[in-house]
Amino acid sequence: MSSSMQPASLATALASNVSNYKQPKTSHPLTWTDDKILEAVYITHVHTGERFDVESLFILTSNILKRSTAVADSVVSKTGAPVGLIEDKVPLPGYEPPFRKLKHISSQMMTTLPGEHHAHLTTMSILDQLKTHTWDGKAIFALAAFSLEYGNFWHLVQTPSGDTLGRSLAIMNKVQGVEKNRQAIADYNSLVKNLLYAVECITELEKLSTKGYDSKDVPALPEAMQEIPVAVYWAIITAIICANHLDLLVGESDDRYELSSYDVKLASIVSKLKAHLTRSRRHIGELEDYWRRKRVLQTPTEIVEVIKVLIFHNEIQDPLVYDGLNRQMVSIEVFRKKNVLVFISGLDSIRDEIRLLQSIYTGLQEDPRELKGCKKEDFKILWIPVVDEWTLLHKAEFDNLKLDMPWYVAEYFYPLAGIRLIREDLNYKNKPILPVLNSQGRIVNYNAMHMIFVWGIDAFPFRPDDDEDLTQKWNWFWAEMKKVYPKLQEIIKGDTFIFIYGGTDPKWANDFSLAIEKIRRHEIIRKADAVIEQYHFGKEDKRIVPRFWIGIESLFANMIQKKHKDPTIDEIKSLLCLKQDQPGWVLLSKGPNVKLLGRGDQMLATAIDFEIWKEKVLEKAGFDVAFKEYYDRKRRDFPVACAHMQLANYPADILDPIYCPDSDCRRSMEIASVSYKCCHGHTHQSDAPAESGFVQIEKRT
């Protein structure tokens, strides 16, 4: 480039670098749509992944412009520059600004020909020179180039009278003319402030976009990034317009551009970016809060901390919950070192779940106090209602529901702090769930609701293994029953309640059948939506009865020989003992899940007394729970009877070998039959030991 080239020709030459770019047909940028600007701008961008140290450059630029605009404001208001109120930031140590590149771009700005069309061409030329930079880097470079001239001007305004060199430079830059047009300076300064704020927003959004947030977590961020290229265009062209108006500061501008129009346009851009930034910061704050809460849930140390992150906002110092038993608010410290059944639900259609939990709450107060190595007193119930937006109707329904809850309730009327944790990590899908947390806050069971509906308090302590054990506990029964009566497979499907009974007393069997039929047709049962069926075992085909008992006895024989005791052996012994009892035996099952096995006379008495306990069907968690509760009470009215189990054709290797007492024989005796009998602690008038039971063995050689 020759030294004789005039400023106009310099701008023309530089603008020719972008002459091949597709330009909007209209000559005035303010009339172009964002889509047209984006189309023109985006083709200048090259994605290299390379990042320049624009952060330090922006720090210096921001320091220059904030102090410069402060000096300008003081000139307008005649108050003196408020230098002490501005805090400069410090760039990275050893940072060296790209001086030559900044001076080159600054020169382009200052020498751009009058007219919006030429301002646009210079903008495109600068974008082409910065094509490998990030979008915020482009805007920062342009702003920094402008700040060189703008900062120098206002620095000279403050030149002390004793600085001869400074005063000479001030005169050369005509700074003495700043007093001529204060209103023009105020308008100009407003535009520069908007420009700085726009670049700050662009920089902040660009920085947030590099942190790897998922668009579904921070949706405002990708929306903002789509508008950044257009915002960068307006930032650069505004910097060029400002550079062309430096003479306005000394009252010599012919106002070639309408500064107010660019100020309005930039204010609109800033408003959009600010809205995106505000939303992004809010989303990121919520996301980071969720991550913090999730870390507590994933690596808990104490149940109280987990309850805090599920319910309460960070600013709540002393979280309280409602104690339904004592009807007062109490500290969540009541959960410390406790296991908690967390009932999570909405407010609609949860009466069945409340009745279910009422039976669990009652069961936790009853004996035995300790089961499977866990103490019932260490278990608490907490209801967390999920309501997106509380209304007066919601509050009224909430108050109504908690009256039926003797357990603890999370009482809040603001957005639930841990709602995302509840929905995503506890898998709440607007249907009631019942996670079980241990005293360390670890999730023992993500949802115990189904197993409690099936087993009630028998599911204690509500671990998945407990459900599996209960489910498998009676597999042996169904396996043998289906062998002799395959149709049973269809009968036990679903949630149907079924009574299976057998025995040798036909009158008892008939009376029991009539009592169950009466219950089945009762209005209370219809209201409870319970379906009850009955099956008299062997009534249709008596041949299946001995085959069934042979299978059960063989199963028992195999189990008793094992070194490790099978947990189902107790149920098998119970059934074998009831086989000998008069008048018979009854098994109550809900689908394939056996709920109760009992003596025929006690089960009949319970069924006959239905009118006494019928209301419990609706009050309790189901027909089976109400039946079992009354059965347990009714059986106390019956005298204690000895349990008896007679086993025929027992295999010889069940017991240790018994040898013939004859010294000439000494052969192993064959066990012909075995009879087990227990009188529950009563004294025996026999040669039996003083313990509660004995075994009679018939032997022959």
C-alpha cells in the first residue's frame, strides 16, 4: 500500500476483500432482517476450534471504556470524573495485546467512507480478517480497536496543565471542544455503554456455551447462540459508526449517521441477549442445584441430609415437617438414624394408598417388635405431596388428606426444591410411589408400593429381597397343586382373592363354602372392588388329593435332609400339620401371593362373623388384611390344640440309622412311620421328654 493512498481509497480497498460475499440487496442495514444479516455474516466464519486469549483483551478494553464513559459523563454533568468509583480488572500476567492488528482494524474504522453501505462493507471486511476467531472474539477485537481512539481522546481531556506534551496532544485532538455539545456527548456515550454491555452479554453467553450444558437443561443457551452472529454484526457496525463520529465529541460532526437509530437497534439486541442470559443463568443455577442435591442422594451419609435435598430450599435453615400424630410442626431431626418410607404422590385419588399406609403404620406399632434383624421402631413414614402450583383448592384438599395421616407430612406451599430429583432419580411419574431409605439415606427400595399392596406389613422391612422371598415362599405349594389341578393356573391370575380349602368333614366344607359365598356377594365387597373365589380341593376329583400329599411329603423329606435349612420348610410343616386336623385347612391367597394358612374351624368362625368386621374391609388396605386381622383375634377364642404331623412311607435316611438291640442281629432298622406332635408347652402324661414336643417312631427290622 502506497503512502499516498487516501483514507477513502483505503476503505474501498479493504472493503473489496468482501465484495464476493452475497450482500443483501437493500443498502441500509437498519432495514435488513436478521435472517439476511445472518446469511451474509455466517459465510465469513470458519470453525477451527482454535481459541485466542480474548479474555485479557476484553478486560483491558472494558477498563478503558468504563473509565472513558465515566469521564464523558462528568463532562456532561460538570461534576468531575468519578475515578475512585471504578474498579479495574487485571488481565492475565504476561499478556501482550495484538497491537498491530488492533491498530489496523482501528484505522479501517476511522477511514470508512460515509454511508451505511460503506459501514457494512467495513464490517464484513473485519469479520473476514477475524474469521477463525470465536463469535465473542470478533466482537471483542472490534470493540478493542474502537477503544484505542475513544480511550485516548478522553484520557487527553484529563491532561493536567503541567503536562506540556499532553497538552500539545490534547490541542492536536481538539479536546478543548468537548464543552461545545454536551447533549451530543451524552447521546454518544449512551451508545458506547450499550455497545459495551452488548459485548459483555455476547462474551458471557459464549463462555457459558463452552461449559457443555445439555440443551434440555439450559434451553435458553442454544436459543441465544443462534442470535449471537447477528448480535456480533451489530456490535461491530456500531463500533464503526462510533469511530466515524469521534468528531462529534468536539462539535464538528455533520451527523452522517443517525446515532439514535443505532442506539435503539443495539438496545433491542441487548434486551434479547439479557433475557437469554437471565434465563440461562437461572437454568444453570437450577441445574447446579440439582447436581448438588443429586450428589447427596448418590453418596449419602445421613437420612436427614437426603430429606433436606428432596424437599427444602437452601435458604431454609431449620426445616420442619408436620407430625400427624401430635398435630404439630417438628424438626426433621426426628428422622435422624431412622429408616424412612417416603410416600410421594399428588393429591388426587390416593385414599387407597392412605388406607394401605395406615395398616403399615399400625403394623409398625405391633409385635413382634423386631423382624429380619430390623426394629420396627426405627421405621418412619413421610408423605411428600407433589403439587406444581398451590391454589386455595389444593391447600384445602391437602389439609383434608393429612387429617387421616398419623405419620409425618412435608408441609410446603412453594415450588418443591427437589422436584427434579424426585421425578428423574426416584422415577416419580405422577403415580404414587414409596421409596424406602435407610438411616444413612441410601435407597433400599426405589418403590415398595406394590409389595406392600401385596403383602402388607409382612413385607417388612420392605427390601426387594423381602418381596422375592415372600413371592417364592409358597412356590412349592403352587407347583404341587398345579400338578394335580392344572386349571388353577388361570384361577390365581390377577388380584383375585381365592380360598383353597380341604379336609375330611363334609359339613364343615359345606358351611365354609356358604359363608364365603355370602361374603362374596356382600355390598361391602362390591364397594371395595374385591373379587373373591373359592376352590374345594378334591371335590371334583378325589383322586388328586393323595397325589398332592405324596408330593408335599416327598418335598418335605428332601428339604429336611439338606445341610442348610430351606426357609420354606416352616410353611410345609404347617400345612402337613393342618392336614391331620379336623375339620380341615384353608389357604387364603391374593392371586399367587399366599396371605394366610389356617385351621378350618377358625377360618369358618372368621367368615361367619363377617358382619362384625365388614367395615374394616374399607378402612383397611384390603379384604385380606381385614380378614387376617380378625382371624388373628378370633383364634384366641379357641383352646390350644396339639399340632400333629403323621408321615407314612418315610425314607429310611431321614433320621440317623437305628440299629437292632439284639446283639446277634445289629442290623439297621427300617423306619415304617414317623409321627411329630407338639402340645405347645403342656405337660405330657407319657414317657416323652419334658420338652414341648416329641417324636414317636415305629421301627421294624
